[in-house]
Amino acid sequence: MKARSGLLSMLSFLTLGLSGCSFAPDYSPPVVETPAKFKEDKTWSEARPRDDQSRGPWWRALNDRTLNELEEQIDVGNQSLAASVALLDQSRAFAAQAEAGLTPAIDFGNSYSSNKQSAHRPLRNSNRVASAQGLEQALIDGRPFDQPSHYGNNLLRLQSSYEVDLWGRVRNSIAAREAQTLASAADVESARLGLQAEVARDYVALRTTDSEIDLYNHVVASYALALDLTKTLVNGNVGAPSDEPRARAQLEVARARRADLEARRAMYEHAIAALLGRAASSFSIRPSSRSIAQPTVPPAAPLTLLERRPDVAAAERRVAAANATIGVATAAFFPRLTINLSGGTQDTGLSLLNFKNSLWSVGPAITLPLFDGDARIAELDASKASHAHAVAEYRGSVLRAFQEVEDSLSSLHWLAEQEKSISAAVASTQKVLDISLVLYRDGATNYLDVITAQTAALDAREALLTLKGKRLQAAIALMLSLGGGWSSAELLRPENPLIATRSDNARIGGRL
């Protein structure tokens, strides 16, 4: 008993002393060179970057009620987002499975069987009673002296096993799974942010098309008046006979372009319906020529991209997971200590509650790796290579984030410059068109000058609408590249919000 007590005390001491060991390298996020400011952001202020300003639902900066309603439907119906959430649930389940390694596994089993053994089974006792003393002892013990040919074997057993985490294998497995879960949560946010931006882009394109359709409605009306003017002048022998077909051609081309814009608008509407998980046949958005105001995007410092971009956060968490996996692979080189405990009762009949029929077993089991053909070395090398790959992916994601912000800032700057020039061109071409129409009506010029002025004015006004749409798209791209309203603090919440079920959210049907 003293020896057994000493053994248990020693095991307890080893468990307490070694349970804090871990072979995972000390982790810190990979170092990435971060610029002090964005090169293309001419308005950035180092003293007041406003990085802590809440962006919330970032699309509200566009100040459009219909867009706000559309964005709120993404969580309800989009199937790509639903698939990402399912992967997050799977990752959480894997993390819970890994955490189960910290607690003993307990199983309860029972069996009932009737058996027959061979009469010539090797080492089977004889059917004869060897001596009176043997028979007497068998009667005292309550056991048959002979082995019967037919017997029952009924068993109730409770068994438990627990791995003592001496080298941090279990804890590092849990750390890896938890980091993967956080990466999956960031993936969900990245998918949601991308879908929000896609809806905003399609909506801006749709509204830009609405403005172009409205422009062509006015152009068609204006060209129709010009056609009436040419008819009057030709009939009065003031205009050339070719003026009327020229004016009619201009009118029909404008109508054809308007029809093409209507078809393009339908495509954008269908795309939005698909993003919201809606059938295109039952979805529509009311036309509106009201222009969307250019939003003001709060400036940010480059360092905050590491906190505000969910794709960057996901890449960093995968580095942490790969780092913990190195610890798991290294622990495989060392012995595994498992404490096993089992107990129950066994009887040939149904006397399973009789204490004499009880059985139990308790003791440690140690597995020591000796030779595996370098399989463990290969596994360790693979985990290190996986870590190097994750680090490279993380640094690449950070560089891409910087590039996307710089691209968006550059686009906003130069598109604003273009819009100034095109706005001046619109005013000039409209003035030329007005003068040409007056001169033609007075017979001082031919209709070719009017057509030239009409084409130049229309091209300039179309270019202005296109530039305004591009500026809005660039603003959306900038808000997306800055992480929208997301922050890595979201990952620290106990539960990330999942997509609400259809029954929990009122869907917006019919026309918007």
C-alpha cells in the first residue's frame, strides 16, 4: 500500500509540475512594415486621424433610404453568407471537440451473452472431479469445479481515461482550433462586408443608369422638337431637304441608346435581387433620378488596417493557429501519459449487484515513441512550413490592403479633377448647342453644326454622369478597403452574431 501511495504521489507531482509545459513557439503577430501615412491621402492629418470614429453601417454615408433597406436584407437571404456562417459553426464545433481533451472521457457499457465453448478447447479443465478437497473448495467458493460447456457472461462496466497534458499537446490543439474559429468568424465578416459593398456598387450603378435614362428622356424630347423645327424650315424652303432625315436619325439613335440603358438597368436590378436571395421575377426597385451625394469618408492611419480589415484579422489568426500546431507536432516526440480507470460487475447470471462479482482496474499507461520512419519529423516539418505559409499570406494580405486604400484614394483624387473639367465642358457645349439652334432657326447655319453641337453636349453630359458614378464607386471601394464599420474587437465577443433566420426578420417585398 505504501508503494502504491508513493507511486500515486509521484504521478500527481509530475502532473502538476509538467502540465504547464508547451513546445509551441512564443507567439506575436508577424512584423509588417507600416507606412506613417497614405501617400495618396492629401488631407490626412497625423494629429487627428480619427481612427477611433465609429463607422457603424458604413453605407449610410451615401444617405440613401432605399440602399439602407437593401443592405439590411443581406443577412436574411444571401446564400454565400449562409455558407460562411455554416463553416463558422463547424469551426466552433471543432474547437469544442478539442476542448473536450481537457476533461476525462467516461463511458458506460453493458453486455449480456449466452455462450458455448468447445469440448476440446486447449487448457480446458477436465469433466472429472479431481479430488474431494477440490470439490469442497468449489462448493465453498460458490463456483463450479468444472468449466461448463454452456455459460453466461453478463457485464456492467464504467470506464474512464484521461490524458495528462505534460507537453501541451492538448492545450496547443485547443489554441489552434480557437484561432481557426476566430479566423472563420473574421471570414464571415469579410464575406458580409464584400456583399454589402457589392450591393452598394450595383445600387450606385443602377442609380447612375437611372440618371442616364432621365438624361436621354430629355434628349429625346429635345431632339423631337429639333425634328419639328427642321420640318418647318424645310417646308418653308429655308432648310436643306437633308436636314429632316438627319434630325430623325439623331432622334432614333437617342431612343436606341435609351432602350440599351433600360436593359442595363434591368441587369443591375437582377444582380441586386440575387445578392439578397430574392427571385428576380418578384423584385424591383422604383426608378429615381435623384443623385446620390458624394460621401465623406473618415481618414484613417495605415496601422488601423491591421485592426479594421477582417481579411487581415483572419490571416493573422491563421498564423497563430499554425504557431500552436508546431507545439502539437513537437509534443509527439515525447511520452504520452494516460490515466485509466474502469470498474463494474460481472456474472454468469444476473447477480450483477452482488459485491463479490465486482471488478475494477486503475493505473497509468505511458506511450513512448521509439521508431516511426521519421513520420513525426515530417509532421513537424510540415507544421513549420504551414506556419511560414501563413506568415507569407498575412504579410501579403496587409500589402494588398495598403494597395487597395492607395488605389481608392488615388481614384477619388483624380476623378474629382476630371469632374471639374467635364463640368466646365458641359456648360460650354450646352452654350454652343443653344447658339447653333438659334442660328439654324434664323437660317444662318446648316443643320450639321446643330448635330455636331448636340453630339458634343450629349457626350459631355454623359461623361459627367459616368464620372459621378465612378466617384461614388471609388468612395465605396475606399470604405471597403478601410474595413467598413468592422473592427477586430468584434472577434473578442463571446459570440459573433449569426445570420438571423427568415422568420426573425421582416423581408421587404414588392417595389422599393
